[in-house]
Amino acid sequence: MAKLFIQNLPSKEEFRAAASRLDQETDTGVLYGNLLFMKVATELENHLDGLLAPYNLSSGRFTLLYLLSDAPEGLMPSELSNRVGVTQATISGLINSLEKAELVKREMHQRDGRSFVIKITEKGEGLIKEIFPQWAPKVAAFWKQVNDEERVNLTTTLEKLVKTTSMLNS
């Protein structure tokens, strides 16, 4: 599914006026902050996707390779889907594309012969080792826009928000 996002953000005042027409009780400051947060996340993801595109990787495929590079014993598809928060059908599609590119392989589970684990291949390891030294400095450069104290405070706030996102599903 395509991700759509407003490219030209309204000013706080424009946003407040538009949101107020829809609901007088809404805290428009919170909504505007959410809009800014989503804009930053989308722009960062788009920029990093541009770095991965020449390798025929999406951020999802890169994430799976990264997780598998840290799991030499491999991971079951269900473990991967739980770790990244997508359905097993989505994981299956990602695994299939990575397997076709010879970046991962399926092996029988050591304890459960009916199951299999996904392991990164040497080619996949090589790709991660090639990309990561380009990817990590881009992320670091992005975060250099805020000082250490701001970064610590923001990290604490984001950790708190990650814990509360489960409330949205209630």
C-alpha cells in the first residue's frame, strides 16, 4: 500500500483552524506535533530507502537481513513477524524475495522437523556489511541536528511512546 503524506505542512495556525472546524474539543497542538513527528519519520524513511534502492532492498528487507545477521542459528518466520510487527503473510513475501535473491535460506528446525528457520546467507552477510557502513553514518548525521541532552530527552520520550502505542489497539 502506498504511503501518502502531506508534503507542504501547514503552519500551526492554519492547522489549528482546519482541525477546529472538524472538532472544537481537539487539542490541535497534540495533532500538529503528531503531524510533525510523522513528517520526520516519513522523510527519514524515504531518504534511507533511497540508499537501499540500488541494492534492490526495501527498509523491510534490510531490517530482516539485519535481524538475521545477529541470529546465526536463524529465526522462525513467526519470530520474525513478531519482532517486526507484521503478519506472517507479509513476512512470507519478504522471505521469498530475499530467498530468490539468495540473501537468505530456509533450513529445517533442529528440534521441530515440521518447521523451518530462516538464516542469512554469506551473500546476505556481505550485503549487510557493505550497506551498514553507508547507512549508519546517514542515521548519525540526521541525529547530529540535536544536541546530546535533546537526544537523551527525545529518546526517553520515544521509549515512553513505544510502550503506550499498544493503547491505540484497545
